[in-house]
Amino acid sequence: MKNRICVSVVSLFLLTLSFTAFANADQDSAANADYESAIVSYEAKAYKEAFIHIKNVLQANPDYLPAHLLLANLYFETGLWEQAHKTYLHAYEKGADPNLVLPNWSRVLVRLRKSEENVSHRRICRLI
């Protein structure tokens, strides 16, 4: 009897674990599809669609660095300078490749007239 209860509990645990893994895999798959759609929309200059897809990606996976970088580029392309600045800063602080962040971020800082930050980021760029 005790053995049967133990097997039932273990089986229930494994079943729950497998459903959780399946749900996470399905969510990751949807996020990957949204990210790919965001890239396609961005390259086609369909920025509204790209925003929708990238927001879905970040909702599913808030720490996905390439999505933050694409979001910053979307803000840059649509002239949302302050949002672009904050998003580039976030991506940079989280470890995004400076060669992908700094060119557009420098342009954003010039637009926002934040020259001191621009100069300090250029110094960082020279060190890299």
C-alpha cells in the first residue's frame, strides 16, 4: 500500500513536470516565431507590426537581449529618442555587443543633446 502511494506521488510529480516542460517549450517556440516575425517586419519597415511582435517576445521572455536591441532599433527608426536611449542603455548594461549598440545610441544621444554621455560612451568604445 505504502509502495503504491509512493509510486502514485512520483508519477503525479513526473506528469506535472512534463506538462510544465511542454508548456515552456510551446511558449519558447511562440516567442521565437514572434522574434523572427519582428525581424521580418523591421526589415520590411513595417514598424507597427514589428513593435507588436517584439512586445510579445519580451512579454514571454523579458531577459531576451536580442529583443531589447531590436526594440531599441525600432524606437530609433521611429524617432522615439528617449525610449531608444533607455532601451539601448538597458541592452548595453545587460551585456549586448557594443558594436551593435553604440552606433545608433550615439546618434540618439546627439539628438537628445546628451553630449557628456555621448563622449563617455565613445571613450568606452575606444577601449573595446
